[in-house]
Amino acid sequence: MKVTVLAGATTKFGELWDFSPRVLAQQVTAQVLKESGLAKNKIEAVFVGNMLSSSLGNQDHLGAFFSEELGMNVPAVKIEAACASGGMAVHLAALSVISGQYKKVLVLGIEKMTDYKPEMVNSALMGASSDAERETGATFAALYALIARAHMEKYRTTEKEMAQVAVKNHYHASLNSHAQYTVPLTLEAVLKSSVVASPLKIFDCSPISDGAAALILSSEKNTGSDIYIAASAPSTDTLGISQRDDLTSLKSAKIASRLAFSQAGVGPADIDVAEVHDCFTIAEIIAMEDIGFFEKGAAARAIYEKKTWLNIGRPVVNTSGGLKAAGHPVGATGVKQVVEIYKQLKGIAGKKQVKSSRIGLTHNVGGTGATCVIHILKKN
Amino acid sequence: MSVGIISYGIYIPFNRLKIEDIAPVWGKKPSDVISSLGITEKSVTAFDEDSVTLAYEAAIRAVKSADMSPSEIDAIFVGSESHPYAVNPTSTILGEFLNVGHDYLAADLEFACKAGTTAMIAVSSLVLSGQIKTGLIVGSDSAQAKPHDVLEYSAASGSAAFLISNSKKNQIAQIFASTSYSSDTPDFWRRDGVRFPSHGGRFTGEPAYFRHVENAARKLLAKTNLIPEDFKYCIFHMPNGKFPRQIAKRLGFTQKQLAPSLIVDYIGNPYTASSLLGLAKVLDVAGKDDLIFMVSYGSGAGSDGLVFKVMRDAPEKKSADVFINQASRKKYISYVEYLKYRRKI
């Protein structure tokens, strides 16, 4: 697989009350067009990653909604895979250029969440879960709390180790002007924060956010860009967690990682920088193990010992601040992860730049792992 | 012609509920809630009190302390967001109880927490235009909050009444400037027939409270050619303990100018009565020629700004009805009693 990334950009993430989805799409698309030097009539298709436009925004026809806004009479489609909608949109956009049907396509990941009451957002997000989980009144915080508890029991993972994930990602976000939270957190602040679903506290959880991210992908040779997608691998698993053999690992993430490493011809040890789906702090610990960066049960201690921190360890994980601190506008997240790795490999990641990074990975999860999309990017 | 306040009266219900008694019910640490909101306790109406009875308690004190007959009142405007009736005015019930007679203009106003200051601007304008000589304005609320909503920690009860007149005799403070700033900003609302208000969380802060209060305040300073240092006191709407302190600082007022108005530290947020009770508390201590700067805030959204010049020294012997005395007469109730008094169980 070789799909070139011509440009990548995000809006600021956060409570963007003054910006509608149309404005966010305009802003981020203008940035990638400018960066790539392309006129908009060169874009042959638009792939929109979004989860909640239907349940919150009452807008189902999202492909045309944005192609109209952008003034592009091209094929445009919404791709929905819960919080992995963005990653899945990148996957399908990549396939579309590999097929030869299109030469240049726009991927737009976008979500508007903070205009709605938190209980409405929570209820809409539970659309990603199983019927049984909804009927019990579970929330994603509750489901990940069960996962955290299982991990703590099996591997002696501690609340302090989980809290360190938040501390790291807030530190990285403090170097990212587009992050929702740019203030560093202390371990004590995380541990003392209000309990949401024990053992998860408010600072173990990613926020509700608005934001958009965009990429321009191409299948053409000699585009002038030396950053390309070397692997694009989604996988799926049961919607609910009750049917799974093991709560301490996401099967979809393990399968997708194996596939991606095979496609790219590299292994976990080759990855310099990664963006993983830390919707809750425990999720980053499990991601590290599922991808294979650390042995099962060893990731929490490794993160605690700063082995994935900027300028300290390798691979550096969640340089953007992750979902936890950069924000989690769900449909935008998977696209933003690829944008961040693209910037890292291109050497334009600013204060959060990982030196000499040539291979990067993204890990985007939908639900509690019913979908996982892994991408590996390389620099020529 | 000038217009001013010739008397005022306030009423704070007897019952208090401590934040430390609410927070544990919902699994919150009291210290977290108290430090986050800057509120320690709130006033609560008894089982037989509502916005009408609160309004009467404040208004009768204002009328009694004025050297005039109730029949001289030409207008009654009552601001509240908890009028007991959707249709049937609080203002006429109040007029009847006060024995005002029937030759008066009556109206209820609703604009979230600023309806009382809007009533003050409307009535003072009627006075200045010569339409009436004396009018009564009241801000009264028995504030609603859904159990487990963050509003539950702050939503309180109280009332304040002011007689506004062209009479120079016994004038307490002259109203010499006003301004307003309004926009369609959906930060907090309650539809007809719905028992509890909804709100937009953090959206109630920067784009709502701070934007409107700051704009009204800056307009008022520009209109009067005054600067914060010219004022002895400042008063801002107090939805919690933090917002008024933050906006005062942002506008260049000192905490010393603000402190005498902070009724939120004693009783929480009695919605429409908040800034008016702050004004009453300041008038309890203000001296001749002191200037007072006040900006209210009502969700939806708007702010009214008013400047007062105090025309007399505060009496040395404090009445039993001044704010500090009423606030100190209290009885603490449990969370369960609160639920009962507020008809939540």
C-alpha cells in the first residue's frame, strides 16, 4: 500500500460555541488546500468521518451537506464507525485512491458536541454500544471502568499508573496550541479529581469537544510529498463487552495491529511516534499492549516510568495530547491522529516534535473496541 | 427633574441549607463544591412561602419605612422568574395586600435574574417622564433547581423592594444613569409548564454572564464619563461567589469596592433579588455622596447597569431589617427537609 499524504490540518479543538460545523469544515479545508497548493476543483471525492450528526444534529445527509458548503460537486459520503469514524474515513479514502478511481480525495473528520446538553451527548454516544449495555443504563465511562477494574485485578495496574497517562498527555497538549486543554496536570490533581465511575475519575476521561481535521490523500507518483500511508487496517469485534473472553485487551486492536504491521513490513519496535485512542487513561495502557509496544501487563509501569514521554522514551505516544487533553470530537479524532503523525514525520510538529521520526502509527477505537482502525505512516 | 430611591425593604427566608449537606447526597466532596462555586450555604423558602409572599415581606418593609401612604404608589412592577402563576399577575396580588387602592399601573416582568433591575429602569423612566410620581419595584424569587443539578447548590430565595420617586424628601439615593446590553443567547431557560430550568453549563460563563455584564458596565462607564476609582461601591449579579469577583477585577474594581455587596456569601443566589439585595446591603452602610455602580445579569440574555449617588448618611442605629441582621437570623435545615419544603418529595 502506498497512499501519499499531501496535506493535513486540524482546527482548534474545544468548546467552539462560535463556530458551526460548516465554518469548521471551511476552515480546515482551506488549510489543507493551501498547504497542498491545490485548487478545490482538483478534489475528486470527499469522505466525511462523523458519528453524531444524525442523533444530535438531525442531519443525515452529511456528504452533500459538506460538499455543498465547500462548493464541490463531487462524490461525498459520511462514514460512521462510532469514535473510529475518522479512522474508517481515512481507510476508505485510501482504498478509493488505491483503486485508481480517484487521484486526489479530501478526508474530513468533524464533530460538534458541546452545543448539546451532556446527557444528550452521553445518550447519543451510547448508540455505539450493544442493546444490553444500553438497557442496563451503562455509559462508556462505566464500561471502561469495568475494563480498568479487570486490568487492575489481573495485572496489578494502579490508579496512580493510570493517572500518569493523563499527566503525560496534558504535558504534551501544553505544547499543542490546537489542544482543548493546554494546562499541565499533576498526578495529585488527577487522583483527587471527582469520581465518574470508579476507578475512573474525571481527569481519567477524555472531554466532550468540537473540532475538525482534514487530509488530502493521493495515489499519484511524484506529488512532492514524502509522507505516505504504508498500512490501513480496520478490524471489528463484538459490540458489547459481555461476550468477550478477556476484558483486558481489545481483540479488534490486536487483529488490526497485526494486519497493519504485515502491510507495512515493520514491527512495533520500528515505530517512532504513535497516536492512540486514550478515551480513558486505561484505554492507552491497553492500546500499548494490544499494539505490542509492551508485554501484556507491563505498559502501565512503562508509562509511569515515562518511557513514552516526549524527549524521554520511544515510541513517543500521543504528542497531540491524545483524546484526553487535545480533545475528542469523535468523528474528527481518527483523522486528527493521522494529521499529527503526518506532521511529526514531516518535521512540522512544532514544540512537540519527535526528533528523527520516520515511522508513525495511529490507533483509533470505536465503542469499547467493536471497531479499531490502525494506520502506519512512513517517510520516504 | 430627578429620580431616586426613597425607601427600600428586603426579606430573606429563615431557613438555610449548607452546601456540605447537599454535596455528599450526590457523591461530591463539599470542599470541592465550595471551592468551585464560592458558596457555603443558601436561603430556602418555608413550605408556605413563594415569590408572592417574599415580595410582600420586602415591599411592606419598604412602604412602612417611607413617609407616605400606600395609596400614593402609582405603579407596581415585580420582577421574578418564579411567579406562581403563568397568567395572573404577582403585582396585583401585592397591590391588594399593600392596600394600594386601584389607581396604579401593574405589571409582572420576567427576564431571568435581571427582571428586578429592568423594573427599576422602567419605573424610574415613568417617573422622569412625569407619568407617575412614585412607583414600587420588587425583585423576588424562590429559585428552582433540579435535584443533582449544579444549580441546586446556589439557587436560593429572597426579595428586595424599592420605592422610586421624584420626591427629594427623604431621598436615599439618586438614580442618575442607566444602560442595558441585550442579545439572544440561550444560556439558561425554562419553558412554560416545565418545573426546573435547563442551562448550558460552562456556556453560562464567558459568552453569557461575562460578555453581557462587561459590555453593559463599559457602556455605563463611557456614558457617565466615570472610571472605577470614582465609585465607593460596585455590585454585580451573583450567580455564584466567583463570577462577581472575576468581573469586578476584569473591569478594574477592587475587592474592597465589591465586598459590601456580596450577599452570595450569606445566602447564595436568589435570582432576580440577587443584585437588588446587593444594592440594599450597600445602602445599609453607604454615606452621603458615595457613588454606587451596579450591573445585573439575566440569562437569555441581558445586563442592566445603573449608577446611584447616595444622598444621605446611613443611620447609625441599624434596623432589625437590614441585610446583615436578617441574614443572621437563620435555622439550618437538612437536605430532606429542603426536599419537603421545595415540594420535591
